[in-house]
Amino acid sequence: MTATTATAPAALRAALAADPVIAVVRAPRIPDAAALCAALAAGGIAQVELTFTTPGVTDHLAAAAAAGHRVGAGTVLTADQAERAVAAGAAFLVTPGGRPEVAAVAHAAGVPAVLGALTPTEVATAVDLGAAAVKVFPARAFGPGYLRDLRGPYPDVPLVASGGVHAGNAADFLAHGALAVCAGSDVVPADAVTAGDWARITRLAAAFTAACRAPRPAG
């Protein structure tokens, strides 16, 4: 294991602890990926996930990475996709479920992987595969309290809540044990992305991050 491989997961966890939101972009077209990331950063979201459901995503990853943004690849399902994302400059890889081949590529490249899971068994499998963090998806299925329950047997596993997270419940997920949350259409609606309405996206990002800071009891 190289030093880079060993430290990459810790670096991602530290970044998420400091800025606990990942903006997940799903849009049929991204006119300017660097401008999109800049708009999100202006609203307080430093981590951006561009998904393989967007055509030409590796070109967008390369453009955003070249501009100095911390951008990762999402919905990574195959080793080929993982390799192309890494080559394009992805800072991290995200899967919707357990993908051993993606984890293997990430490990070899020294790039942290956030592996998807839902059940306790799947969380354990993701940890065994070397996940830097485990994405609990779809988080809406069981709600914020489920994160608290998972932290019982897995107190040291960094959990990321994804799927159904919005400004109204993000703080609850964080209060119940999530290291970070994923923001989707609540922050990056497809119509705003395709139209290049960066001012709107900055406003939505700022509102979301403010909601995350709202105090919530972890009951």
C-alpha cells in the first residue's frame, strides 16, 4: 500500500467532516462543469459528484478538476467507468451499491471510494472492501433514526446519507450520526443545471448548508 493509497480515505473523511455536504448532479447536460462547481462552492458546498448518468461525464470531470475543484464520479458501476473517472481526475468514486471491482480500481489508484449500502451486512461488506465512507442509500427508506441505529454496531464507520435528503431533514441525518449528506435536486435541479443558472444554484446551496447547521436534537 502506498502512502497516497493509505491517506486518501482519511483525507476524504476530513474534508467531509469540515464540509458535510456532497452535491450530486444528475442532469442531461452540463454546459460548464467548472462554473457549476464554482456556483456550488460560493454557496458553501465544496464536494461535487458528477454521475455517469450524465452524457460525457468524464469530460466534465476533467474540466472541473482542471479548474481546481474537488469533484468526484458517481453512479460508478464498472471497473472501466472507475478507470475512466480516475483518468479524468476524479477525486473520489461513489457507487450506489457494493461494487468490488470499483473498489479495487480505487484502491490501486489511491482514490477514495464511497460505497453504497443499506443493510448492516452491506455496511460490513463495504468496510471490508476498503470504503473510505459508506453511503447509506436510499436513506429515505428508513429515515434519520436508521443512521443512529447503524452507528450502534458500527460506531467508527463514516456514514453518508443519500437519497431523499433535503433541506428539511439534512440536519436530522447529521444529528443522528451521518458524517455527511448528499444533496440532489434540492440544490442542483436539472433545469437549473442545463440552463446554466448558476446564481440560482448558489442560492439553493447556501440555503441547504444553512439548514444543515440548524440545531437538531439527536433523539
